[in-house]
Amino acid sequence: MVLKDIEIHTDQTDLKDILGKSSFHLCDLFLRHLNNLKTRETKKIVVVLQKKGVDMFARKQREKAFVLLDTIEYYKDIDHIKYEQGDINEKKEVIWSILCDSLLTTADQLDWDKEQITRAYNKGLDSRLENKWVYADKLATRDKKYFATVSVNFDFYSFKVFLTIKDSDDKMITQKKIIDRDPSWGWYSFPFLKFCKWTSNNEFSFGVNEDDPDKIIIRI
């Protein structure tokens, strides 16, 4: 199998209030930096956060991965005071370290590639935990006159998608923000928007499919 998903959960009400939905983009970022980590027993890991010193829900052990079908649950302590009092970069680093520690301990238990996990951790730090990527690169019109690039910026407070159109001389024609949503709503809806193409030599469309009544249409 290949690890396909990472999630962060918590049963602690005050931790939910602190974390909100802000940590989800780091799960996505770590997963992409892992670059298809191969596993024998799971394709998803759920990291369940608990405050230090609090008894575990259902008396689960700390620092141990529980295999449930093709999913792993891993229970992890969080220094919620450090997270709550930190600035945005410190909050990111707290969650990033928790993800790394959780994956490394799971790797020890289930014989995963620890070097691949460490590389993913360092790549994130090198990029200052910025989650930006190109979704579609230089899609050309039939006449090769214009080229469209769709890029994503996924962070704590927003999920943004940009469309950049250039001509054959690499001159900017237009750049527009076509999606700006709450991180969880934006991310969960985005994978379904797989229709992304030129529908004519001067019209670019983005939506669920070609017949989507709510598809985004950019004309130049």
C-alpha cells in the first residue's frame, strides 16, 4: 500500500477550540512531501491529540499505533499551552513536529522507511511550512496562443486557487483568484473540481465536469 491520507483528530473540547481546522493543511503538506510512502498495513493514519497528563480515551496507550483495517490510529500528547500561546509560525512547527514524531514512532512499529519521513519533515521546514503547489501547468489553447496555469495556496486561514494566463512569449495576460474559501471547505471540495481545461481559444473553465452549472469560466 501507499500512505494516502493523514488526519489530526482530538476528543478534547478545548483542544478543538485551539486547533479548529487550522492544522489540516499541514497534514496535506506532509503527505505530499512523503512522496508515496509505502506501507504494508495501512493507507491512512489518524493522529489523535490529547493534552499532556490526561488519561487516554478508552484507555489507549500513548506512543503506540493501533491498526484498524487499512487505517492506523496513533495517540499523541500535545503541549496545548505552547500551541495556544505561539505565533502562527510556532503553531505550525508544533503540529509539524507532532506529525513527524507520530509517523516515526509508527515507522518503528510497522517497519516503514524512516528516512523518507525525515526527508519530508526537513523539506517542510526548508519551505517554512508554506503549502503552495501547481495543480495544472501551462495548459495550452488549441492554437497554442495562450497557456493557463492553476496554482494553489493552502494555509491556516484560507484555501486559495489562482489562474495565470500567459501568451506564447510568456507575457502575462491575466491572473485571477478563482477560489478563496475556508481551509476545510475549500480543500474538501477542490479534489472534485477535476474539469480544468480550455473550452475554446479564449475561454478557460474549471469545475466538476463540462456540464457543471457552477463551473468557473474565465474569458480573455
